[in-house]
Amino acid sequence: MIVVKNISKRFNMHNAVDNISFTVGQGENVVFLGTSGSGKTTLLKMINRLIEPDCGEILIDGRSIVDQRPEHLRRGIGYVFQNNGLFPHYTIEENIAIVPRLLGWNRDRIAPRVISLMEKLRLPPAQYLNAYPNELSGGQQQRVGIARALAADPPVLLMDEPFGALDPITRASVKKDFKELDELRSKTIILVTHDVQEAFELADRIFLMDGGRIIQEGKPEDMFDRPATQYVKDFFEGQRYIFDHFKNSQH
Ligand SMILES: Nc1ncnc2c1ncn2[C@@H]1O[C@H](COP(=O)(O)OP(=O)(O)OP(=O)(O)O)[C@@H](O)[C@H]1O
Ligand SMILES: [Mg+2]
């Protein structure tokens, strides 16, 4: 379980994250939805200590994250970066194997793990194992970013617009393969996006953010049925048909 209590982060005079609190249950998939600049990346980075909050507290399974060394903390948290964040001078294999190596897995364990993830994410190993990120398309790089985050099978996954910056067709295909991964079962996932449809597709619960704050939290349908403010109403205006379409296609 992840408990976030009253965290804030100010850059210069600007509150990027402004007194945010929430709880994510074990195995729950939540989506933080908000426009550009609403504080999504800042929030996500604070959960694995890429950014330290100015105040507040974050607990994972009852333990404050500041009581753990950042590198230890991050071994239990897969992180998919906005714009994938692959190391350009590492091959695809080396990129995916980063955390297992840090954890001291031996070669006999790392190699099959990398190959199995590449196969599941439709990156033919024979072709791409020894390639470098710039030899891959954007969609393939996103797939590598996801494989890397999952490599050591962490209980928590933080995903920053993992399907952003892709054309709609590629996005649908990466997302489909992602959703089918058996690895995801029982993982606690926090995903951030500006895409309403993506939030409907992936969220057990949505948190709508604006100006560094959570404006509303609830199930996807609550956003239509019980909008907390005019902003929420406007944000989801005209989106109901997407939600209904998605709901029907699930059953
Ligand atoms: N390192 C930084 N220094 C100064 N300001 C920053 C820094 N990082 C973020 N900000 C500011 O904090 C606010 C929130 O940024 P953040 O990157 O968290 O937004 P976001 O919701 O992830 O946006 P996007 O959807 O465009 O990725 C923005 O106004 C941004 O300019
Ligand atoms: Mg961002």
C-alpha cells in the first residue's frame, strides 16, 4: 500500500505539487489525469525520490521512503519515464537488465528474463537484443522502457505517460500488449496521463489534477455522475460516449 500525506513541491515561486494526499491499495491501478503542467511528473518522481518533496510524507507498505536509501527503494519500484529515458549507450539488452544487474542476479537468470520480456512486448530478441535505442522506433523504445521497468518484477510500477508521444495506431498496439502482460497481475500501478480515454481504460480509480492539486478522486463514472466542480464537468464534457464505448467493449 502506498500512502501519500500532504506532500508539496515548489519550484521558484510556483507550487508544482500543492498539498496532495492519497492512498493506493495493494494491487490497485490508479491513474492521475491532468493537463500539461498540472504536476503529474513531479508527483510521480517524488514517490521514488527522484525529487524530494518540500514537506509531507510518503509510506510504502508502512515504511517511510526517506528511511530507505534511494537506490534500495527504487529496486522495488519500476519506473517508466516520460519520453522513455533509455540509456543511449547501452544496448537494448543492457537497458532492460539494469535493475537485475544492480540486484546481483547472475547471467543465467538475467538472459532468459530479458528475452522473455522482449518476446512478450514484441521486440524480436534476435533483431534487437544488441541494438541501441536510436535504432528503434519511438513505439519500440516505449516497449523497451516498459520491459526495463518490469525486469526485476517490482511490486510497484510508476508510469509517466508511457503511451504518450505515439501515433494513435502505435499507441493502441503498445497498450494492448502491455495490458496482456501477466506480469501486471497483483502489481500496484500509478500511471499519469493527460489522455481521458487512457484513464478510462486502465484505472480502477482516477485522480483528476489541476494546478498541483487533486480536484476529484473516484471511479471513472463518478467523474460524470458526481463532478465535484465545474472544472471536472468541463474536463469530461463530451467524453461520456468514449467511456460507454469502452465499458461495452470490455464485456
Ligand atoms: N525542475 C523544475 N524546475 C522548475 N520548474 C519545474 C521543474 N519541474 C517542473 N516544473 C514546473 O512544475 C509544474 C509541473 O510540472 P510537471 O512536469 O510535474 O507537469 P506535468 O503534469 O507532468 O506536465 P506534462 O503533461 O507536460 O508532462 C510546471 O509548471 C513546470 O514548469
Ligand atoms: Mg509530465
